[in-house]
Amino acid sequence: MTVKELMERVGMTETGRALAYIKDGLEEMSISAETHVTTERIDITEDQRYYTLPNDVAKVLDIRCKNHENSKDQYRSIPRATYKPPTEDADGI
């Protein structure tokens, strides 16, 4: 559908305002819908705390671990720490 057809359907005559509304709508849709989401699986190692992430990572949506707070071999989300830990890590970081 072209801009002209859309303007005819809604009864609008101002092209500039129609384009602004269309751009605003597209921006709202891109904010509410995640696009280009991929899943990366990284095996964890005992006594290793820090892992390297792929270079193309823009945002981490969720981290899940098997047997976390259950014994049924289910994957559960690990809660994110929102505040700095009250005790210093042994790693010194």
C-alpha cells in the first residue's frame, strides 16, 4: 500500500502529517516487537564465573540454567542482581 492509498483510506490531505504518523507507527511497532532475536547456548564450567559473549550481542534478554531452584531437569531463569552485592567477590571484581 502506498502513502497516497493510505491517505485516501483515512481521509487525510496533508502528506507531511501522514508521513509523520506512519513513521511514528513504525517506530512504536519496532519498540514493542523484538526482531532479529537469536538464541545462543553456552556450556557452563564448574568454578568459572565469567564467560565471554559473542561480539554481535546487543542485549541479553534472559539467562536460564538447568536445575536452578528445582530438581526436575527444567531450565529456569536466573534472577538478575539489581544492586551491587554487599560482599566483595573472591575474584576481586
